[in-house]
Amino acid sequence: MRWIAFGIFLLLAFGCTQPETGNGGVGNGAPAAGNQASGGHLVIGPGQGTVVAQGGGNNATPVSQYSESPNAKLYIYFFNVGSGDTQGDAILIKKGDADILIDAGPTQKQQGLVDGLLEAGVDDFELVVSTNDDPEHTGGLKYVSERFKFGELWRPMEGSPEYTNYLNSLGAEKVTIVGDGDTKEINGMTLTVLNPIKGESRFFDVNNDGVVVRLEDRGLCVLFTGDILGSQQAVATKSGPCQIVQWPNHGMSEGLTEINWFMDQTTPEVIVISGSARDWTNSRQSLKQAAVLGSGPTAVRNITILENYLGKDVKITWDGMNYTAKVER
């Protein structure tokens, strides 16, 4: 009887302990403070990114602790996550032990994305960037977070309460609202946010208020543009020349505002079109023509166009001296 009584004591003492959430510090599904007051629109002032949720508890070793290797090769994968009429982006930036993920595509392609991340040697993510509140960009994030730890998670100001709840449920060590001018140094790489504009001057639109990131590494520049539309002019002006540019909005007409001007400002050597093979606006050909033939004073450009839906993925490799860019078959 004494052993039975002792067992009951242990059950009462320890069996009802609640588990730690570790998801953004606000629990699963709880919106970050300040997100309800403006109908889903977040307001942020100038300065560095604002931390809206702080995680912890479930990561014994912070993900942000990686082995410094600033001279390591840089690999960038534009994964093929489009599907029929569904566009989508999922981009891996990998340099040594430092891994960065920009978006995770739609749910339809989440298993293939995880397989690709494992094949590339990812163990966790020091930084995850959610560019906008769109299932074609966010659908696979939950599945990815169940297999890889997330360090910091960047998000735009614009987004619904449901978007906030979803991001806070991913278990990131912290969730940060970023905007124009925010920067981060990771393993010799500099990531600069060029969009969205902070505060009440922004577009209040999911696409135009999406996160745009300019990456620099030992003289190489790569511009990740997401789905921006009307904000393209400001982004191109801030960016300036960049050897590799992911063309906005999957290379379709909504993303082709002032094609020649955008190309003249960024002067890319390679343009990456990501998404899916479905070009329902029948306008990618105009982009390709401008990239090759140019217009006005720029009579010939000869920019290389790479489309990730024509093969497995688009892969960029940079060793500090030379880069290769190709569609993997």
C-alpha cells in the first residue's frame, strides 16, 4: 500500500505539469501585442526591426550560434515549388554552417522542399524570412519548422492576425518586424532590407509591403524581390547594380512595371524567374526580350534568364572570386 500511495503522490506532483510552448513567447496562436488595434495592420516607427515575439525554452543551444567561416563557398537555391497555376517561392542561402531560408512555398510542395533542404545539408536556420502574407510563400513554413529549428524570423509589418498567429506558432527564437534599412551580418554576408517602408507611409498592401532583401558577400550582390509591384521603383533605386536579381512577382506582367528602367537601375547579369511554368498573363516573353535586346540607349543587354520551373532548381555558387548560375536538371 505504501508503494501505491507513493506512486499516486508522484503522479499528482509531476504528471500535470504543463509543457513549455517556446513558440514566440506568446503561446500557440496568440497574436503579438498591438496587432489587433488597427484591423490587422502593424505600425512600427523608424530604427531597427521591432521584436514582436520572443521565444526560447525549447532550444537548449541557440540556433544563432554557428561556426564562423566567412571565406566558405556561398550557395543559393531557388527551389522549384510552383505547381500548375500556383506560384511560390522557397530560397535557401547557405554559407558554411549558416543557413537562411526565404519563404517556403505552398503546402503542395512542402515535402519536396524539406527533401531538398536535407540534401543541401541544412541542420537548422539562423534566419528565416517570411516575405509576405500569402499561402504560396508561407504554406510550407510549418512543415519545415517541424524538422528544422528556427533562429530569428523576419516578417513585414503588413499581415493579418491569422498570419501573426501562424508565424508565432513556428517556434522561432524571436520574431522581428523588419523594414527599409534594417541589416544583419551572418558569416561574412550582409543582408539589407530594402522594403517595406516602415510605419504609415507604406502601401498597406500584402505584395507591395513584402520584404525585399539585398545580399552582399565579398563583392557579389543578389536581390530577392518577392511579389513587389508598385514599390519596384523605390527598391531598384535603393539597390543599385546587382549581379543577380530575382525578378519581381514571378516574372509576369504585374511585376513588369517599367521593365527597361528596372534593368537599367540594377544592371543584372542574371535574372531568376521563380514560381511555376504557368504564365497566365502571357508577358514573360516581353521580359526575356528586354533582357536580351534592351531598349533605347541600352541596345543590347544579353542578360541570362534562368527559370527554376524548367528543371529541378536554380542554383548559384560563389567562391569569392567567381560565380556559376544554372538550372539543375
